[in-house]
Amino acid sequence: MPNSTTIVTIDGPSGVGKSSVSRRVASELMYTYLDTGAMYRAVALYFHRSGIAVDSEKEISPRLGDIEITLFPAATAEDDVGVVLNAEDVSREVRTPEMSMRASTISALPTVRGFLTEMQRKIAQAGKIVAEGRDMGTIVFPQAGNKFFLEADARERCKRRLLQLRQQGRDEDEEKVLTMIEERDKNDMQRAVAPLKKADDAILINTTALSLPDVVKKILGCIRQAR
Ligand code: DC
């Protein structure tokens, strides 16, 4: 495992700003940004297209080996990372609200988590990584030297998600997005394996009233102080 001081983990619920914050922190530190949610989304898309139910572990497990996922940096700092699933660019397809829910459901399966955890640890072998997700600080990189957990009110997270969707040209109903956020939080926090949880040694940051640059500044400050 790489030196724990070169692994930064940023966990938290959906819509809390993890991706934007993690991308910027990684860019400031000149580290690799690892969006693990994108990997769960790619797995969800693969099984959706295969017509296999997201909760059917018996059918899913034997086919995990057929999945190859590559992440690539977005063209601009404002965009999500790109996703290649078995040689096809699915960057847009994985970011729909439907795929968010499917990713949340499929992420409860232990074999899926095992498969992606191994992939994530392999990617991090070179160190210098900012890993973003739900279980980065607790399960995937418990040895990480810098752990953060972001939280924010559900209404605020909904507002941010709506803005993000609008930037992608999608106009969604506010109440529907809020319900989906709350449902996803519940799924992600209540699953038996690797639930969304703050690691004991993670620094908690409530981002409700903070701007994106403020959160990034706070995190970089903590990392520099720890060095
Ligand atoms: O971060 P995101 O919204 O792209 O993640 C999509 C779903 O994937 C999320 O609802 C739960 C799952 N996920 C997970 O279980 N563990 C991770 N480390 C990252 C995402």
C-alpha cells in the first residue's frame, strides 16, 4: 500500500459537493482524482443494459469479470470525470438520476463492492490520490493520512443537484430530486456492507453555508497542517 500521507479520502452523501471539492483538491495537490461513484454507476449501467435486476447477486457475480472500467479526466474542471465501460464512452449515460438510483441499489451487493474495492486499491497503488465516495475512509483506504467527511442539509444538497442537472441540460422537478436524494441517503447509510459513515478519524465539514472555494481551502489547510 502507498504511503498513507499521499492518500486523501473525501466521503459524504449525494449532492454534498464531494466531486467538485475532490476535483479541485486533487488539482491543487497535483494528485489523481478517483471518483468511485462513477465506477458504481458504470456497473449499474452494465447490468441495466444486460437486463439483469440490480439486486440479483446470483446473476451479477459471475459476470463482474466481464466489466472493464476506465475513468478519464473531464475537459474542464466543472465537468464530471469521463467513464469508459468496455471500450464505450458512457460518460453521459452514467450521470442520469435513474442511474444514480441503480448505482445506489447495486452498491449494496457485497460481491460488487469487493470487485470495485479491489479495482480502487489497484488504482491507488501509485499513491498521490484523492479518493471520493462513501466508504473511502472506512473500508477502502482505512490507512489514509487525510480523511474528510462532508455533510450538508438535504434541501441544500437538492438545490446543488438541480443546478448540476440544469448545467447538463436536464430540467428535473425539485420535489422528485429531493425524494431521490433522501432515498439514496437511506439506502447508502443502511446497507449491511460498507455503509455511508464517517470514519472515526475523519474531519467533519458541514458545507451547507460554505462556498466551494471555502471547503477546498479548509481541506487544503488541514492537509498542509498535517504534513
Ligand atoms: O457519488 P455518486 O452519487 O456518483 O455515487 C452513486 C452511488 O454509488 C451512491 O448512491 C452509492 C454508490 N457508491 C458507493 O456505494 N460507494 C462509493 N464509494 C461510491 C458510490
